[in-house]
Amino acid sequence: MKVEIWSDVMCPFCYIGKRRFENALQELPFKDEIEVEWKSFQLNPDLEYQPGRKIDEYLAERKGFSIEKAKELNNYVTEMAAQEGLTYDFEKAVVANSFDAHRFAHLAKKQGKGDAAEESLFKAYFTEGKNISDYDTLVQLGTAIGLDSTAVKQALENEDYTKEVYKDIAEADAIGVRGVPFFVIDRKYAVSGAQAKDVFTQALERSYSEWKKDNTKFTTIDGEVCSPDGDCK
């Protein structure tokens, strides 16, 4: 059964949602039958790399409220992340566009390392204060998860996987995704936001039960056949 997850590297709730989803899935007996596919989404496609600018300043300007309010919100999210074992350091966060990070994630997904790429990108942005739009940074992240550094560099320089990112974004718009994280389970159910672990557990159990039932149904319409022994009738 497939679970598709739309997210953006810069979304603090996406990392929290990832961990809560993983914690729920880990406890389920059918976890090995779940295929997770990460999809691209951009919260601010027009954002440009702004060296030295604090994330509190960026958030305040984008949302139209005070620096104090921005810090309050970031502190709230930091505490929420800590409850999931995640460390957020907004003082080090680098304001940058996430498009190339999404292209990098698509390259990793093609190599069977999509989840590892997402985890490394989230950690790089929220914990380590790395510039996720910088090619050298992405090459380093790729090498750390087992990708060939030359292949990563060439893919980034050649604008590879650009179409794939835009395709994900267009698909999100088509199915009504208005915010991330957004989890689509077996193309039947959706979970929006960094919900509690129990919510993911219930959604996965219900979806899996239906999926398993659908895939065990086997109806045969009889007709003329030939068997291996040469008997045709």
C-alpha cells in the first residue's frame, strides 16, 4: 500500500509530521507492506537566498506581524518538535529557496533513497543551519546517504528533475493540497497536517484493512484456455 507525502523542506510541521507518521507506522504489524513516496511542494516559490537574515525576520515580514510574535511561534514549534525527539535551531536557520533541494530529493528517490534524503534535508535546515539551496551542501548531503557526489553535482548543474518537481506541485494543486504536510493513503484517504500519532495509526489501519480486502478478492471469468499439458478446451 502506498502513502504519498507532500512536504516542503522549510516547513517545520513537515518534519514533525514525518516523525509522528514514522512512529505510528513502526508499531503496526504490516509496516513492511507500506511504500512511502515523498512529493514536492513549495510554500514560497519566489523566495531567494538571503544570507545573514534571521528566520524570525523573514517570518514576520511574510506574515505581517512583529518579530516578537514570530519568535513566539518559532519557540512554540521548537517545543513541539522536541516532544518528538527533534532539535530545531531557528537561530541558525538559513533563509533560502527549496526548489533545488526538491530536485535533489527526486534524484535520491530514483536511487531508492528518498526517505533518507528527506530526513537529511530536514535535519540540515532545522538543526544544522545549512543552506539547502547551496549545491555543495546538497552534494555533501547526497554523499552522506550513499549517492555519488559527481552524479549529484551534475544533476544539479544540469537542472535535472525540474519537471518532476513541477509535476508534484501541479498534482498537489489538482487534488486540493493547500498546505503541508499532506499524507495521501492509497489514494483514498488523506491526513492533513502534523497530526497526533494516533490519528496516523487509525488512518493507516483503516486504509490497510480496505486495501488488503480489495487485493485478496479474486474473481475468475471462465473461458477457453490451454493448460501446460497441451489440453485446450
